[in-house]
Amino acid sequence: MGDAVLRRVARVIRAHCRQDDLPVRYGGDEFLLVLAGADLAMGTRVLLRLKRASDACAWGTETPGLKVTLSIGIAARPKAGALAATIGAADVALYEAKAAGRDRIATKP
């Protein structure tokens, strides 16, 4: 069941990507989404739409009673910043979202 849910989440993510964006599975149940040319405000808007789309999915069709939530961490890459540092900041924000009760978006400027 877990694999079916991950495939469906991946489809929701891909549906919210532009041609130059890069969605990647980044671990067991984690995804990384690199939004080309997006600042923190634009990225937050995109991820809010993505979260709303996931929340609107009829997850119970996979398994009755199934509820899928998204915890999202977002960070902006400074002009001269290293990609690894930005990914690290987004990861910190993700764990802050999880620690704050899950099913939310946390931001790292």
C-alpha cells in the first residue's frame, strides 16, 4: 500500500511542476522539488497549491479510512548559495513542520 500512495503523491507533485522544475524522490517517503527561478514567496504559493491538491485527493479509494498528509519544508537558495546548503535548510524546515504537528508547511529564509 505504501508504494501505491508514494506513486500517487508523485503524480500530484508532477502535476504541479513546470517544465524546468525538478521533482525527485529524496528518501523513503520524502520528495525534493527544485522550483526553477522561484523565490521563497512563489515557492510557498506553489507548495500550498500542491498541498491543497493532495488534501483534496480521495485517499480512501486506496484503502478505506486512509488519510495522507504532507509535511513540507521550503528554503530559498541565495544567489551565491550552495545547493547542498539550501537542501539542508529545507530539510531543517521539514523537520520543524513535523515537530509542529505535521500536515503543514515550514519555511527557512
